[in-house]
Amino acid sequence: MDRYTQISSAAMEIAGAKNNTIALTGAGISVASGIPAFRGVGGLWDKYDPGEYATIEAFRKNPAKVWVMLKEFKEVIQQAQPNPAHLALAKLEQLGYLRTIITQNVDGLHQEAGNTNVIEFHGNNRDTVCLKCGRKYPGRELNLDTLPPYCNCGGVLKPDAVFFGEPIPWEALSRSHEEAYNCRVVLVIGTSAVVEPAASIPYLARRAGARIIEVNPERALAADIFLRGPAEEIMPLLVDEVIRISS
């Protein structure tokens, strides 16, 4: 099956599902925005050992060391802009076909692109939270001249994102499962879908009768329709096709 036929088939699934399509996105969707993936060649874990920098135990033991990586990552995120894949998903929502995005990313680019119903499975890297008193600080209020940053109460601040060893926020997990059980199509974009519990989302949806459409450079799961290629290339074509067959 050629690319156009595959994209057309995927677009027909989305158009037929009306507002019952959800998307599960991972780091691959943001690579074209200049945010490196965590895994793989050139990924963040090539530079920083996740055992030393990405666990909550490592953060509690030496927050100043971990904040060196976090500061670099925050600077990358602050410079990043939504790419055509993010904008395509926002367009799909505006057209009334995409109900919810469940993202494993912490960059906030889906919201910046215009999506309004985004479940941040791993929290976000924009805001910070005090480990002592629980107060949250918007990203714009954070001063990183001295590391680690501290709360007014004297507690250490950490990004409001999930580190290895921390649980997924219950609300995000519960809402994600509800969306999976009540969709007709799940778009899996830019993720290998191997890290639990996010990896279960497409299969929960399938058990409830949904179809899986995967957009990735390489096949990662047993999708009903696999669209090979980078998200920033495939997603605009897919949305254009949805518009064409719906007009």
C-alpha cells in the first residue's frame, strides 16, 4: 500500500470517528522543534546518565547537580516553537475531529500550538514545585542564577514533572484511561510506546473497539494503520486529507 493510500485510509478513520479521536504523543513529535529525544542516538541520555540525573532519588541526593541538566533542558524548551505536527493536531481539534491529546512530553508545545484539552502524563517542565511545602511557581518566576533554586520556605524547587521513581499523577492516569475506553481512533505519534503505563493506552483503546493509527519513522507497535515518516511531514498531509474527504 502506497503512502497516499495509507494516509487516505487513516483520514477516513478519523473523519468517520467524528469527535472520538484521541492522540498519544511522545518525544518524537517535538524533535523538529529542536527538543532532543531522551533515548536514541543524540538523545539527552547520551549526555546525561538517567540513573544520575533523572531519578527522584538522585534529585533529592544532589539537586544542584541535577539542576545543571534541568537548566539546559529548560533553555532548550524556552526557545522551541510548535512545528507542523503540533499545528496539525491543533487544526484537527479546531475542525472538531480530535478530542484529547495525551502527551508524555513536558514541553507545553501542544498548548502553545492551540490544543485546549491536553493531558500531561508526565507533568510539565514549565512550572516548579517546592518539595517541602508544595507551593507551585510558574516558570516565568523561576530564577536559575543560583542552583538549585529555593522556595521562600527554604525548600528545594523541582520541575513539576515526573522523575523516574515518582508515580504518574492520578488524575492524568485516570483521565487517560477514560479517554482510551471512550474513543474510536487513537493516533500514536512520535513514541515507541514501550514505557508503562503510557504504553498501555493504545491497547486499552483497542480492547474497547478503537482503531490504532501510528505515525513514526519506524513501526513501534501493532497498529491497524502505520504511516511511516517524521510527524512534522506526515501530520499536515493527514489533516489535509481529512479536510478533503470531509468537504
